[in-house]
Amino acid sequence: MRLEKALHLLFWGPGAGLAYFDHLIIWLEKGAQATVVTEWASPTEEADAFHAGVVEIAVGEDARLTWVELQSWGKHMWNFTHERARVGRNARFDWIIGSVGTHLTKSFMDVDLVEPGAEGYISGFYFADDHQHMDHDTQQNHLAPHTTSDLLFKGAVKDKARSVWQGMIYVAPGAQGTDGYQANRNLVLNSGARADSIPGLEIMANEVRCTHGATVSRIDEEQVFYMRTRGIPPREAERLLVEGFFSEVLDRIPYEPLRKRFLQVVDEKMGYTE
């Protein structure tokens, strides 16, 4: 079975002083193909609210799933999630994550590559401002031989916001031929913000290729100066650099309207909109 059009799911949670609980299951059988866009959203309310969610995904043999996850809760929301995907023989899972809302987010995201030939590709985007705190914990579990994973998370923080990313590539005993990669890149846009990046490897096999890297940096003033010498105003130069920083992840979103929406969020958080 192959879905020709994307399936769009919306979890809408308006209201203050409330608690929301959800459990989403996505199951693709052998040879199936689908694209699913899931969004959790609400307006910002005066009083706090709470969300706890669980996501379980199964990608069967030779199946292909692209899952785009958008988190745009209001800034009153305390958000806790645990999401896990299980990828079968010669199957491929593309996971694209956008996280821009909530007061606090703690999210555990696991990809289990359970049979030979399984592939998992994870692309993450987050932007925290004001006093937001975003904490993402990713796990790439290679549980069978000849599996592949690739993770790229990019984030920005400003004002008094804080981000934490902690990632682990785990290679089980006997999972020879593993190819695993993870990278986390962060922009800190002012002195009051903070970004912590903690990559990790746990390798129990000896014929593998696993690499990781992490960076935390400010906007390059030399790049801003170069653009100013070409007649670009300082604010516009900074805007172009931030959008360019995120473009590597945003280009992986399969729908132009979604890409434009996230660029609009970047502009709003940078204070470029009226």
C-alpha cells in the first residue's frame, strides 16, 4: 500500500490549567510507503497547562515512512514526550522534527534499527527564546548488522532561553557493519542564552563506522561585516545568516508551505515581523 498524499494530523490543545495526554501509533506493514505530518499546537494562555505524549512507530520490511513532527504549543505548556520508532529489514525511516513552542520541553526520541538493512535519518530544528527551556534526548540504537543512521539537529537560543541536546549512538554486540553519524549545531544569539550539547557513543562491536560532533557558537561577525560591505543592513544580514544556518534541516521538509511556516517562526523569534 502506498499513500499518494500526505496524512496530516493535528493535536489542538487550547485552554489554561488543563492536562493533555495522547498516544499515537503509526504502523507500516511490509512494502508500504507513507508521509505523515503531525502537529501539536495551541495558543499561549495566561496560566500553565501540561502535556504528556507517547508515540510508537513501526516500519515494516521494505517499507518507507517520512514523518514530519511539528511542536508549536503555546509558551504556557509544560511538555513531556517519549517517541520511539522500530525499523525493520531494508526499511527506511525519515524523521523531521521541528520544536518551537512550550515553556519547557523534555523529549526522548529513540530509533531502533532491529533488522539488517534498516535505515534511520533524523533531522531536528529547534528555536528557543524568552525563558523557554528545550531538552531533547536522542538515541540511535543499532541492534542488527548492516544498519545505518544519520542524525542532524540544529538549534538557536536567545534572550534567557536554554537548550539541551543529548545524543547517543548505541551499537549492540554483533551489530557489525554499522554506519552511524550524529551532529548537533547551535547558535547562541546573545549572552543571556545557553546551549548545551552532549554527544555520545557506546560501541559493542568492532567492525563499525561511527562518528559524532557538536558545536556551540555565535553569529560570525566577519560574515556580517562582509554582507554589510555589500550594502546589506545589519539586521537583514543577521536574518540571512540565521535562515542559512537552518536551511540544511528545513530543506529536508518535503512541503514548501511547511518550510515557509518555519521560516516565519524564525523571523518572529528574531523580531523581524511587525
